[in-house]
Amino acid sequence: MNWNVGEAAHIEDAVLTRAAQAGDVTALGLLLERHRAGMRAVALSVLGPGPDVDDVVQDAAVTALRRVGDVRDPAAVGAWLRMIVRNAARSLLRGSVPVRSIDDLHLPSTDAGPERWLEQHALRDWIWEAVEELSPALRLPLVLRHFSAGVTSYERIADACGVPVGTVRSRLSQGRSKLASALAATADVPHGDTARRTRASRIEARETLAAAEGGHFGALMRERWSPEIRLLRGNDPVGDSGILARGMDGDIEAGVRQRLVHAVAGRSLVVWEMDLLAPADDPGHCPPSVAWLMTLDDAGRPHRLRLLHPRPVRAIQSLVPM
């Protein structure tokens, strides 16, 4: 009898998983509810009691949304969900958060046919359509937490947003909750092509760096960026296009170069994550990396820019004034 009950549960899991892979947000919600107790038990076993348990389970739910197309054995989705929680909890203990670029979502498994490939494209675009429905205050923490490569810790997100860590936790919780409603609301509307938008953003990032190295960063800003561009520290304006141009020109003159390593591109928010390459004769000149967090205006031009370094070095003298 127990075997029959277990078999029925696996069959229902398989049905719900296939429906979720086809874009049914209700099916995904039912899957998460069915396995929430097991997911929480895994988090407790790794982390012990505390607020991190619920955070890890919530993070795993968003990861499941992004990666449900990867499940090859729909009947074993419970074990897959618990594995996500276990990996996230262990990474939290190590001081890092596992992330997978949204760009990777379109990559099919080696045995996937064109139908599966198209489903994963559609799922990725649908997620971004729902993310765009969130308020800016909820959108930025959620995108950084789940779709950036290096701005994933609560502390770094707090620095980016100019709010306390507790506020980041609260906004992430609200964002995840509202994302479920936004997914349901956007299920039947046209979705933008996220892959094409991200490819275009990577090209733009490289063109921006090339213009900077050629001494034309100011001209590029005038051509492509909003005339109202402002540099922010947290939520506070600290400069305009003039200070950005002077800062970039100063870095280039000092021998600093940037190399794009990751890009996230939505309709209203773009993240470029760069390695910073210090001059050979002054390896401590600058931090090892920088993230450009750009809010776009209605014309799709950068309107607000935050520059986030992994740690304060010389008070970020090169681009952010004291």
C-alpha cells in the first residue's frame, strides 16, 4: 500500500513538473507546497534554527522557477528541490551564494529536442516579463540576488540599494511573493526576447569600454545615455556625466582597464559586471572588480548609474567623489 501511495506521488510530481516546464505557474506553486516541508527540513539540518532557513528555502523556490526546465526526471523533482536547498545552505555557510546566469537558461541538455529548447527560451522570457512588473525597489534586490554573478550577498545588495541588510531581506521576501502574482498576470501576454536583449547589452558594454580606452567615453555618453544621467551612491546623487567622464578618463590614464565578465539586461535595469585590471606597476591601484548597475529611462538609455565594488578601496576615489 505504501508503495502504491509513493508511486502515485511520483506520478503526480511528474505531471506537475511537466506542466511547470510548459509555463504553468500554478503547477510550480503546487510542487513547491508539496515539497516545502522536506526542503525546510534539509535547510534546518544544514544551518540549524534561525532566519537563514526561510531565506534559503525562498531562494530555492526562485531557483526552481528559473531552472525547472533542467529537470530530466520529473518524477524525482522532490529530490532535485532538496538538492537545491542543500547546495544553497552549504554555500551560505561558506559565505557565498550559488548563482546561475539567466543567460544559461536557454542552453538545452544534450538530449533535448527543439521543443524543449523553445520551452526554456519561453520560460526565461516569461520570468523577465514578470520581474519587470515589480516596483523598482523590489526589482533591483531580486535581480541582484538571483541573476547577477557577484552581487548576491545581503551586504552587497544593501550597499547597492543604500538600505540596511534587514530591509534587503524584507524586500527580497516581498519581491518573491509578488513575483508569483506577476508570473500569473503575465502568463498570457507577449514576452520580450531576453537572449537578444542580453546579447545586445554585451555588445554595448564592450563598445563602451572600447570608447573609454580610445578617449571617447564622454562622447559615447552624450550619444547613447540620457542627458539626465546621474551617478548614485546608494540612493544619493553624487555626480553627473561630467564626473563620470573625468573618472573614466583618469582610470584609463592611470593604466586601469575593465573586462566584461557578466551582463544582465532587462527593459528597465541593466547590470554589467567587470574585472578591473590594475596597471602592472601598481597592482593595488584599484579593487579587483566593479558592477555597473544601470536604471534605464523610457527610451532604454542609462538614466541612473551605481558603481559597486566588492570592498571599499581608497574610498573608490577613481569614480566616486569623496
